Amino acid sequence: MNTARLTMLCTVAWSLLAATDPFVGTWKLNINRCKFAPGAPSFILGAIQIESAGNGLKSTASGADGRGISSDFTFSCLLDGTPCAVMPSTIPMRGASAVDTITLKRIDPNIITATGTKNGRPVYVDRRVISADGKTMTVVRDGTTREGKKYESTIVLERLP
């Protein structure tokens, strides 16, 4: 193989690798590494599938909160802060952190901020960070409970193979 072909092949391979979004994949909640403030919404289990969707991401999540109330939902958002609807998969979401709109904004390749709202009122702001090895997503959430109490929680998810 001549040098020009090898260079072109390497360039194409590098472009394909660079185009892969580090958030894309299937993520499972690691409850042992999470930290939920007392009285804050919490989760006992959860998983999220994130897929590329044009210039944004599509997320399909399933979980149960600290009281065992389950919620399954999906949303597709651009990564520019444009609000998008959160659609429950079956029954309306009833969990303490349930939102009806979310915005996503990419800060850098491994960091996205997300703001969840319910009826136009902010519920939480997340800072979602993918680890250098791509195996862990850490979400630092600043939120407000339904009762108006402020909280901060750390949610840790691990990439499934």
C-alpha cells in the first residue's frame, strides 16, 4: 500500500472516530456511587440509551425513583439549548424529578449541560461529564424539589458494553 493511500485511510478512520459522540451508548445507574441529598429526588435504578439524532441526541430512559415510582421517557434535542419535549413512554411521569421540557447545550466534546423544566418552571440543571476513558458519565444536578427546597446530587452512570 503506498503512502498516499495509507494517509487517506488513516485520515478517514480518524474522522470516523472523532465523529463518534462520547455520550452515545447505553448507560446504567451505579447506585453505589451516587450521592443524593436528604429529601432530594433519588433513583434506585435506571438506564438510558443515547443515540445520535442529526445535530443532536435522542435519549430513551427508564428508571425508578427513591419511592419506587417508575418512569420511562424519551426526548430528542439539539445541543444548542433549544427546548424539546420530554415524552413519557407509557403513563405520565409522576416522579419527583419529572420534567416536560429539557434543553441540552454542549460545552465541549465530553460536557453537556441540561436544564429540565415542568410547566415552564426550572426543576434542575445538570452538568453531564464523560470521563476521559469514556466509561463513566457523572451528572452533578442542582435542583429544586416540588416543595421549593434546593438540593445538589451526584448521579453516576456506567457505559454498558
